Amino acid sequence: MCRSGIQQRKDTWQDGVSGTNCPIPASWNWTYEFQVKDQIGSFFYFPSLSFQRAAGGYGGITINNRNVIPLPFATPDGDITLFISDWFIKSHKELRKEIETGVGLGAPDGILINGLGPYHYDNAVVSGGITYQTVNVESGKTYRLRVHNVGVSTSLNFRIQSHNLLLVETEGSYTVQQNYTSLDIHVGQSYSFLVTMDQNASSDYYIVASPRFVNSSDSSKSVGVSVLHYSNSQGPASGPLPDPPMESDTFFSMSQARSIRWNVSAGAARPNPQGSFKYGEITVTDVFVLHNRPAELIEGKWRTTLSGISYLAPSTPLKLAEQFNIPGVFKLDFPNKMMNRPAKVDTSVINGTYKAFVEIIFQNNDTTVQSYHLDGYAFFVVGMDYGLWTENSRSTYNKWDGVARCTTQVFPGAWTAILVFLDNPGIWNLRAQNLDSWYLGQETYINVVNPENSELPVPANTIFCGALSPLQKDQARRVNFSCAPSLMKTMKLIFIGFVVSLLGNFLR
């Protein structure tokens, strides 16, 4: 889960990535237990190891306001979750092997909506008999659509034929309410739209998710299409699909991203306005300029890097190594800028300062859109532009209502700047959301230590591995972790290890 710096956040022991948790062994189960007292909004979970997200295993988490805190819009008549994703004919294991040999993923073979294929909208493009998603609605009613891009590497444009999308929330923050005819949703991002069923019911309508920024001679064959069905519809959807943005307009998507602003007058999890946290008036204490590059050969293997370092996951999770004083597992030496040296593979971690206010600039030197995510926090997206970031770029920052979220896109040949308040102790994953970039090493961790040692203790159901393997007991003899008594609601997610993998990383 992610949340803004003014609230309490998820316990680092429940993070579900290789830096904090051991993999769930085959036939075992593991229970995540965490409080959601200071979060609202639309989130999802997914497998975090071995390219498994490409095979599925994801699901939604919706956290509603407490009754005492009003929504900044009228209560919708219904709530609908849609997962949009790219799809490849090859299995996740085959895709994994290919990128390990330097072969790029290329254009997807299709786009799925809730795991289903495209509606049969064109005989020349889509064959009959494919199972597709139908969204049933009532004429005149307004629905909240929570749309998540759970794909591997493809930015997707989302739109509904003849309907406006009123954006109201993204990744736990209410936004300034604006209408869009379509919105680019990048890998790992989540949005909530209010959609009013204000069209006549002479027919059904297309719901479309199509690839963006993909070099393909015929991208029409990889368009996801489902059906919006009015209860009094007089016939099937017809006509051409609603047009996507022009692919040649490189500024469209960036301008759209800049238009998404924080609703500073709305309450969220607490009965105070979101904007009461005046991030633009806080002095920045640390700056990190993170450069990425396309995959390259390092020590004979294809790897991706951040600031010239490709992350090597140790056999003992970082957090367990820190807790049990295991030396030599990681180093707190991640550089704050690109170093003039050859790229290397290392377990290098950012040494964060508790309650520091940090500026992070992502500089994308790759040829594709990249998404970046920070566990345990929401950050303020304050600026983005094409070209190289410089000190003068700060003059363009939004210092009042930049949206607070936990996944941001960085366009090719461009930069994105974020601000984050490090008030949540723990070791937190900072990574590329594009699965090929992440799998090859484009990640690091931020270690935030509270000198008063206020973190929760090691859960009783912790799985031990690596140097701590001797501590592991048979699962039947272990007990489930239980939080201290609380008046706030607690959420439990139980995952079963069908394969030796780590499941249940919380994207938000």
C-alpha cells in the first residue's frame, strides 16, 4: 500500500518483496495482516518474483472512506473494477528466458480486460467465439470505475465510446475533478472515474484499452475491447472503435499527466483537507538523480540499471539481515547521482534519513515509457518534461497541488521529479514497474531508521531463508501473526505458495 507522508503507513514486514520477505515455499501459505486506517482509494496486489505477474495472480483492494468523512462527490450507484493488461502468447517463463538473453518483449500479442479477450467488433481483426467482458449498467445512473493497469510493460489508453470519464481519484488521493474522453494509464497505475450512463440505449457501447508508445506495424490487432451494456439496450455495440490519441503527438500524454492535480479541499482518510500538508514549503534535505539505461551486458549478463547499479537480490532479505545483525548482506552506499564508472551489479541501498524530505528525479535514458513505484509511501509528483533535468528545472515545479500517488510515469528522453517525506520507518522498495526492467535489476531500496525504534516486531509467522534458514520451523508448528489490539479495522490476505515464489506484494 502507499499513502501520503502525512499519515501512518503499512508495516514494512508486510511489504511482500524480496528485500523484506522470504518466498512462500510450495504448498505453504502466508497471511498478510495490516491496518488500513489511514488509506482510501483503489489499489491492487500481485506476485513480485520470477516474472510471475505476467501469468496473473493479481487482484484489487478497495478501501472506502469512514462514514464520518464525506466523499467529495455524490455516492455512486455502483462500483466496478477493471484490470487492463498487455498479453503475450509466450508463457512468463519463456518471456523471462528471452529477456535474460537480450531479446526485448516487443509489442504485446493482445490486450486483456479483466483477463478476457476482445469483443468481436471487426471480422477482419477479431475472430468469433472469444470470451469478452460485459459491464452491465442502468440508464441514468453513475458508476465508479476503478481501472488498474496490471500489465507487463505496455502503457494503455482507456476510453468508453460516447461517454466521458470524470477523474476523481488515483492511488489513494482524490483529484481535481476533470472530464477526459480518454486517459493514458501506465504500467502499475490506478485511477477512479465517475461515468454517468447518459446516452440513449439504442445499442451497447465499446470499452477500449489500446497500446501506447509501442512500435508495431499493426497495433489494431492488440486492442482490448469489452462491452458496456445498458439494461434497456436495443442492440449490440456497432461502428468503429473510439479513436485513440495520435501516436505522433508526443506531448499529448505528458500534458494529460500534468493536468492531474490533487484535490486540496477534500478530506481523505482523516477529517482534514488533503492539502493541509503544504509540501511546497518544506526544505528539501536530500536529492537523488536516478538515471536509467536500456538493458546492457554487465559481467556477461543482460542487466538494467539505476544510476549505473543493477540490483542483486541477496538470499537473505535486507530487513531480516538488519533485524538479526547479519553482516555483509547489503551496503548503504547508493549514489545520489550518476557516477563516472562502469555499470556494476551490487546490493546497494539508499541510506535514508528518518523524517527527511527527499527530492528524487527519474531521468529516462531508455526508448520506452518507464513507470516507477515506491513502497510504503505516497510521493508528490511535482514536475516532468522532456530533455535533461537541471537545477533550473525546479522553477517549473508544482509546489501546491501536485498529486500524491505511488507510481509515476517517465517518458523516454524525459524526466519526472517527485518529493517524499520519509516518516515511515523500514526498508522500502523503489523500482521500475515495467516488469522487464524490474526483473533485470532496475530497483533499489531506501532504508529509513527511526532512532526511537518504533517499528512493529518481527511477525510470529515470519518465513526464514538464506543465512537465517536454521531458524525456520515446519509450517504446522508456526502461528499466525496478530497485530496489537486496535480500534481500527485490520485487513488479512492469505496467499498459498503453489510454486516457490513470493506472492502478495502490495503495489499501493
